[in-house]
Amino acid sequence: MENELVVQRLISDIEAQTEESLRSLRWESETQREAIITAIRKKAQEEAALYKEQELVELRSNLIQNESQAKWKVKHDLLKRRAELVDELFEEVRQDLLIFVKSQDYDTLHRDILSKLSQRDDIGNASLLVNENEIKRFEAILLTLKLEFPVLTNEQIHIGGFILVSENKRLEIDHTLDAQLQSQREWFFNHSKLVL
């Protein structure tokens, strides 16, 4: 019986040690499990934060790009509209010049200009280049001034006026309305503040 009691005690001690070992293993296992879960959770949060930051950077970049494109489009539309208005304005001026060309004031203006130019010493023998439709008109003006410049056609003159070219072609004086209109148009674009 004593053997039985010893065996019983041994069994109880073994069960107690086993139970203690199991509890210790469970606690250790639970602790390791919690540590692993915490590490995984921390890594997942870090990766999520990284992805969020990358998404925010991409969203900011897209927003900046969209804003830039929107500003460029507005500027482009404004420039296009300005060009249309300038075209309309200078077309109106062109039409007014075409009306002026048909007036007596046009002849008087060119008679005065040619009279002043004829007094210059550097002109010498020169030719007068005009629109094909105005050859007879300028010949009449030259006749009244007693000037003997040959009057030739120039296909680049569409509105009116003349180009005086010296015989050696070293001197060229442009008094065309075409050149003056173009000059005013260029001046307008150079002095307007709306640019890309």
C-alpha cells in the first residue's frame, strides 16, 4: 500500500508538474503569440501609413498638375480671346484705311510727304513702288510736284501708300499704310501685359 501511495504521489507530482509545464507553455505560447500579433500589427500600421503618405503625395501632385493645367487653359483661352478681339479691331482699322485711301485727304497726305522727301539730298534717282491700282494716282501726284520718279507696282502693298527706293537701293523709305498698320499691331502686342 505504501507503494501505492508512493505511486499515487508520484502520479500527482507528475500531473502537477505536467500541469505547471502546460500552464508555463501556454503562457509562453500566448506571450509569443501576442508579441507576434503586436509585431505584425505594428508592421501593418507602418505599411498602411507609408501607403497613405504615398497616396497623399500622389493626390497632391495630381491636384497641383490639375491646377496648373486649369490655369494654363484659362490663360490660353484669354490669349485666344484677346487675339480674336485684336483681329477684329485691326480689321476695323484696315477697313477705315481702305475708306481713307479713296478720299482726297489721302492724295493730299501723300503729296505733302513726297514734297518733303524730294527736298532730301540723299534720294537722287529713285523709284516709287505702289499698289497696282494706284499707279495713275501717284503719277498724277508726282506730276503736280514736278517729280520724275518712275512708278512701279509692288504686290506686297494691299491697302495703300508707297515705298521710295533709291537707284542704288541703299535707301528705302516705306510710307505704306500696310507697314504702319502692321507696326501698330506689333506695338500693341509688345505692350500688352497678357503673355504666356
